[in-house]
Amino acid sequence: MFKKKFDEIPTKDDIGIKDAIERWIETYRLRSKYDESSIVNAWPHIIGKAIANRTQQIYIRDKKLFVKVESAVIKSELAMMRRQIIGRVNEYVGHVIVEEFVIL
């Protein structure tokens, strides 16, 4: 009865938007920068809002996560949670992106 327009007929070459973005990220070798920026943006979710509010700077360089904190209490808390934080960050991304955790 009803005919579909040519543009509405799915073909075997069609991919979803998620797959298209993933391919684009891989093609232009942006995966590491994308993962790093997603970790920085998700830092309150990964570590908790109370500690995230007291961190001043966070960045990743050479598979090391650098976090700048002025409070000695927070520094000691982060030092005790070092392995757990590395595990949470890598779990969030889905693969190993951080191997060391440095508190500044």
C-alpha cells in the first residue's frame, strides 16, 4: 500500500550515530584526549562531590593523573585511596588510561 521513500529504506551500510562517532574518534586518533576530557568532566562523579569541590586542578599526562589539592587532610585521604581512585578512573573509561596517581 504505502511505499517508503528511498532515503527511509535502511541499507547494510547504515550505522548508528554512536558507531559513527566512535569511528570518527578512532580515525582521527582522538580517543586518548576524549577519554582524558571525559575523566576531568566526570571527576565529581568518580571521586565524590565533597572531595571534587576541594580539588583545584586535574589533568592527565603520560598515563599519570595529576590532582592539585591544598588541604592536607584531603591529600592524605587521596593518598590512602590511590589504588581505588586509579581503578575507578580506568573503570569509568573502560580501559587502562591511568597508571599512576600524583597529588600536587
